[in-house]
Amino acid sequence: FKAGMTHIVRDVERPGSKMNKKEVVEAVTILETPPMAVVGVTAYRETPVGLKCLGTVWAHHVSTEFRRRYYKNWKGSKQG
């Protein structure tokens, strides 16, 4: 959810650029999000073709609300 906008002043570190080592004012967006919880982690490795998934690890204890949202057919599953 977008909460608003403001601006920041930052130093630019781009050798060879006109703006190198100068301060720049940029617009930024402030986001407000609902509370989040990590339920899994996916590991990737870089290959010549692109990123390849090594594997995914899921949390053992996830809330019923997450499982209900994750399942395509919660009513038809054993939990529902």
C-alpha cells in the first residue's frame, strides 16, 4: 500500500560520470505493508544460461491462515 512520497539527498558514485561525487535529490515512495512472516527459502545458483534453483526449504510450523490461502482447494483437502 502506498503511504506517500518524499525526497532524499544522496551522493552519486559513478566514475566517469558528470555527476560523480556530487549530491543528487531523488524522489522516493514510502510503502506501508501488513505484517509478513517467512514461510520458506529458495536457493539459486548462477549458471551460464541463468539462475538455477537448487532447492526450497519450507517452515515446519505455518499458520492455518497461510495454509488455507496456499491451497487451491482448501475445502476438498483433509484440513478443510
